[in-house]
Amino acid sequence: MTLAIVLAAGAPAAGLPTGAGEPLADRLAAQWRRAGADEVRAAADLAELAALVGAATGPVIVSGADLVAHTAVLKHLATSPVGPTVALVLTDPPVPGRTAVREERGQVVEAGPELADATGVFGGALRVGVEDLPALAAAARAAAARPATGPAVDGLFAALTALGTLTFAHRVRLLVAHRVGDAAGLPAAEAALAGVDEDKAELRLSVKERDDFFTTYFVSTWSPYVTKAAARIGLGPTGVTMLSVLLAVAAAVLFAVGGRPALVSGAVLLYLGFVLDCVDGQLARYTRHFSAWGGWLDTMADRAKEYVVYAGLGYGATHAGFRYGWALAIAAMTLQTVRHMTDTWYGVLHDEAARRPKTAVGGGGGGIGDRLNAASTRVQADTGSVSYWLKRTVVFPIGERWALIALTVALFNPLVSLVAVLVWGTLAFAYTGALRTLRARWMWVPVLDTVDATLHRDDGPLAARLPVVRPMGPLTLAVLAALGPAALLVAALLTDDGGLRWWVPVALLVLLVAGLGAGAAHNGPLDWLVPAALRAGEYLFAIAVGVVGGAPAWLVFAYVLVLTLHHYDLTARLEKRQAAPPLHRWTLGWEGRSVLLALAAIVGIVSISLATLGTYLLVGFVASVVLAWVVLPARAARVTAVPVGGGSPG
């Protein structure tokens, strides 16, 4: 249940009559109801607001009574999926008594009446998540104890920010929102509202403000029409996601079949599937139908689609007579997954750095990291320039990957497509890895010590029991551990000597070196790379065991694919701020799975082991998904539905 509170204190415009004759505060209350608030209350002062917040059981929306805005702006704030606590931020010029805002990476990092490096001004409205309600009540009491210098809602927001509450900024784009200070400003603000077609603006807002080159010019130019059509027929974002998956699977099948007509048709289906992949997000933003399940499914579907396409390309290349078609597909999937792990954790690193005081980040200005950071900021601000598009394209984002696959497979063949993906992907990985490493050393912000390191390392019971090696950091140990499987894989590819299976235990022992850092503090400036290094080590070991044991290449691909689903589930939950999968402890950990594969290699049953262990992990993954998204929510809903103090009659 969402409660909206209209705070009139310090807002003389609250009683001004609008064009329809009703007081501005009353119209705002009605707008909050249309925006989705279950209950709307008025608070005369901060003390009354604190009391209302203390009794709330769901999210609370607080707004000043001087806000003139489209109802869509209020709805977007109320339904924003970026975080539990979100504040409206405007680009209006600062006004005495109002709160200025400084934000980084979408997070409000400072708020106050006078900020020299302000990036915007507080828009007089915020949504506060349930977990932040105690902080909101404390902020209300703190603001009430200070002399009022402007609208009470501004003092409240400044106090909430000072308490360290993580607040995300919601920017107004295309629509209109202004704060009115007197009777002279109200007509102008209402005229600005009337001059904008709200529905047309909402449809344009469904497209990401900043996207990649291919998506911007070859998809988003017409995908909003598909988005509006889907909304009209009642098709939801999840339905669009599933249609996108079907098109990608069909494209993969055509790539596997081969022949010019099939390859061209597959390329077209792949492009259309990517369009729908963009439409599902646009539809969610247009209809404001967000859910944790939808966000998780979209993330998982994107990766599954891409890797199914790699499978189709690998089969097609092998079917056409190239011996290592499946090997290239496995390499492409492994490279892309490790890249995604670094992308995820670097994003977490940057977010963590943004919310820390500048004096705690990097130890001050200067140095190559500082210069790189400043250069990156300048390029990102120069929207639409050549350097801007080069920066966004060189990292090989998903739109460019799908475009490259579609073009190369239609013009040439699956083999050329896989080689192109590997070459560009490797160069992009080297480029981003080098720059991010330099910038991370400048920021010097630990990341893994802010989350459950055991979970995101994917450690099992064996790693938890290994001794801790202090002189060497977790990243050094993880990188060294990956060298053993890498050496075994190279040897297996260069020779057909069956005796290599006796080197599998040696490679396993080297891999287990990574477990020696499991209990150590992950607080180094580069320890955000640990999960990616562990993924690389486990994947390389599984591939090497498959090659040494003579397992079919498609079976090795399938096993690694199941591993990637498990690991993407962890990163998706990290990005969506969700708990660990329900059955995570049954996945054995990276070291447990590797030990089982090593034993299988010694016994000589690698294919059986890959199939059995892969099936076990897949069944566990599906069961975990059902538990997390069906069984546990239904059980929680039943518990919530039981009346307090209720029992059986009589």
C-alpha cells in the first residue's frame, strides 16, 4: 500500500487557485491518486508527517504543495524501478530556500541550499522505500528542529540525504514539472503543461535516453510504433520477451541448417528478435508495468538468446565442414560471460565510488586515473559526437553484437560470424579491461566487502574449509588458479595424447589455489575482478576436462551454458538487489563441481559426468526459479493475508 503525503508547510502557493478553480494542493492530491497512490494524506508540518510515516507499512511518497507537473511525471516517480528511494530532480535555476542537488551515476550524493557543483534542483517530491522509512521519520524530526528557510519538503530532503540514505535521481525529460513560489508563476507553469502532449511524450520517453549506435539509429527510430501497438492489444513486457526468445531460437535453427536462404532469413529474424528485445523494455516504461520478475527474466533471456545463437552458429560451422565450429562457439560464450562479469562488477564499483565522499575516493586528484575519469566524463557529455559514438561502439554492446552476427552470417557464413564476434569481443575486452583497471586503481574503492563475497564468488563447502593465504590477495590467487586449466586446455588442443587425463588432478590443484583467498578480505582496488577470474578458471577447467576426456563438443557447450545461467542468475540478483537463489547451497560451488569433473576424468566417464552434472544443475536452476518466483511469493502472500490475531473460530 503506497501512501502519498502532501506537505503544505512553507509552501505559500498551496492555496492558490488553479485554472480549474481548485487549490493547487487539492489538485496535487488528486494527481497522486491517479498516479497510483492507495491513500493520500495532508500534513500541516514535519511533526505530523513523521507520525504518518511511523504508521506506514508500505512505500511513502512525500511532495510539497507547490508542485505543478504532469500526472505522468508523478506516476513515473511513484513507479520508478531504479531503487526503493527516488527523488524528483529538475533543471530549473536555483531559488533561495530551495535545495540544490549533486548527483553521480543517477545517485544523489549531496543536497543542500548552496552547492557549487550542483547538477540540478530538488523537484519537491520523493518516493521512499519501506526500508528507508525510519530514516525518513528521523529526517523529519531533524528538519523540524532547525529554523525553516523555505518549503519544509526541501529541509526534509536535505536531512534525509545527510543521513546517508541511498537516493536515486528521477530526471524530468520531455514532460513538464515546476515548483511555484507565488501567484505570478502559476499561470506560466500551467501553460507549459498544456503545451505538451502527455501521451506522445510518454511514448518517446519509453526509449532510453542514451543507447548504443545501432539501437539508436536502426531500432529506436521505429520500435515505439511496435510498443504502442503492443500496448493497444494488451501484450505485456513478458509476452514480448518470450516472442523475442522464439525469434532468436528460430534464427539459431536457420543458422544451423545453413544455405544462403536460411542464413539470410535467420539474420532477418535475429534483427526482429533484437527489436522485440528493445520493445519489452520500452513497453514496460510506457505502461509502467515493472516487476522484479520481469527485470530478472529480461536479463536472463538476453543471455540465453545470445548463447543459443552461438550454438546455432557453432553447429552450422561444423556442419559446413569446419572442425572447430563448436570450439569457436564455446570460446565466444566463455569470453562474453567473463566480459559480462567484469561489466557488472565495474558498475557496482562505480556506484559505490559515487556514493562515497570525494576525499575517500582515490586519495585526492591527480594521476592517470583522474585524467581518464575526466576525459570519459567529457566524452559522455558530448552526446552525438564522433568520440561519443566511438566510445559507446568500441566496447561491443549487445546491439552491435547482434548487428555484426546478422550481417556476417547473411553475407558470409557462420564461421566468419563467430570469428568476427571473437575478434571484436577480444579487442573490446582488452580496451575496457585496461582502462577500467587504471580508473579502479585511482578510485581505490573496495566492492566485494560490501556484499556477500562467498555468494558472489560462488564458493562451495570445500573453499570455505581451505586455509587463507594472507600475503597474496584474492585476485592474484584467482588469476594464478586459472593458469592451470588454461595450460591443460592448450596442451589438450595441441596433442591427442590420452595420458593427459593424469594431468587433470594437477590442473585441479592449481585451480583450487583460488580457494585459498576465499576467507580473505576482498578490499583491494581490483578485487572487483575476482568473480570474473573465478568464472574463467572454472569454465576453462570444464572445457579442458571435456577435451581431454573426448566428450562431444556440443555437450561441453551445453554444460558451460548451464554454468553461465547459474552465474547470470547471481549477477542479475546483484543488480536487482535480491537475495541469493533458494537452492544456491546445492550447486556445490565452483570448486565442488570441478572436483567432480576431475574424478570423472580419472575414471574415464567425462561425457557421462558432464551430462549428469549439467542436468543436475539445470534442474536445480529451474527449481530455484520456481521457488523464488512462484512458491515463496505465494506463501508470503498467504501469510500476509492472515488477519493479525486471527485464529480458528470457536
